[in-house]
Amino acid sequence: MKKFSKIVALSMALAMTLGMTVCAEVSPGTINTWVDKAGTPTATNSQGEPVEVSIREPEGGETVVNAVSNEIEAENSTLKTQIVEAAADAITIEAGAQVDVDLVFILDITPSQSGTISIEIPYQVEDTKENETYVLMHQGTSGWEPVEGAKVENGVIKFTRSDYSNYALFLVTVAEVAPTPTPTPIVGDPVTNEQQSSQTGSQSSQSSSQSSQSSSQSSQSSSQSSQTASQTTQTASQTTQTTNETVAPTSTPVSPKTGETVPTAVFATMILLAGAAVCAKRAQLNH
């Protein structure tokens, strides 16, 4: 029996804790505060005639407020996407920027007559910065939708609608990205000076290495030039030798061999004998 009593007590405590957790999301005092912040509204119909407007707690009370709050915080929220797209008409939102959406109020705003009504509601809202803007949404039959042409200027909410019920005002803020500061070296800091000296020495070593490589390349170029000159000299010498060998047979006389002189002497003797015979024959004829 005692064990059963403990189990019942623990169950009741757990139920009370869960109940307090659920109710802690939005308290009735928050909704009442939203109504209290609204001043006396003014409204006119399409003919310019004054129209009374009532402002009260949202239809659905805490249920609708909790649903909207959870929807904004949900990942890939359709409602948040709609709000951000509507805010992009008033402020610059770059791709990938961090955008925060905060719920300002949800109120049931209803005029005393139907038709198109232009409404102005004084409301205690803070002035926006360059990276902030307000977006007014209306809960229709197909869900939440942005109120086109709605403005929040000098603490007054202005919009024109022909259907009414719950309205929600959101504050959209584009997170400002602070620039990354550039570290400035401290003069006289031993660690900084040692790092700078090390970097300078490393750069000097690299420069010396590059100079040595350049000198080595220059030496190689000079050696190649010397080899080229030597090859040129050898080529010239070979050319001179070839020329000398070509000219040598024509410039140096060669004595005829002994066997080659005999036919010439015989031929000369025969010519002389023939001449002598001719001369003797002519001498006989003349006598």
C-alpha cells in the first residue's frame, strides 16, 4: 500500500511539472500586456467614414500563440520563410545571412463593419535600426499570410484589409557580422621581435640560396659558352686542314717517273729525223 501511495505521489508531481512547463511558454499576463500596449485605434471605410475597431486577445488564446512561437523556432519553418521574404522588401538580406524573427504580439483586430477598412493603431514599439524591420501577418483560412502595404511608422501600425481576425506583428533582425580584427604587433615584445627576426633571417637565407642558384646557373652558362667556343675553334681547324689537303696536289709539283720520259724522247727523235729527211729531199729537187 505504501509503495502504491509513493507511485501515485510521484505521478501527480510529474503531471504538475509537465503542466507547469506547458503553461510557462505563454502566460495570460503576456497576452494582456499585448492588449494594454495598444492605444486607441482610428479607422475609416472606403467612403472615408469613421469606423470603430476592437482589439482583444487573439482567438485561440495561448494555443495559437504557442503554435506560432514553435513554428518560428522550427527548422525549415514555412512561416519564418514567409516573414523573411516579406522583410526583404524593406531591408537588405543577403544569401546565407543569419536572420532572427521575434514575435511582438498576436491580437484580434476587428472593425465594427465589413468591407475595406484602413486602420491605424498606436502601439508601443521601438524604432528599428538599419538591419531591422517589422512584418505584419494575418491568419486567414489558409494559414498565415503577410499583410501587403502594412507599415510601422513612429509607433503607429497602418494597414488596410477587408477581412479580420488574428494579426501577428514580428520583428525581423539581420545579424551584423563583426569584421575579424587584424592583430597588431606590440613594439618591444620579445616574442614578436623574435618572430620577426626569425622571419627576416629565413627570408635572407632564401635570398642567398636564390643568389647561389643564379651564380651556379651563370657558371654553367659560361662553361657552355666556353665549350661552344672550343667546338667552334676545332671546327675551324678541321676546315683549314681540309682546305690544305685539297690545295696540296695542285701547288706541289711532282717529278715524272723515269719510265714516263722514254716515250717523249722517242717521239722527239722521230720528228727530227722526219724533218731532216724532208729538208734533204727538197735540197735534191732544187739541184
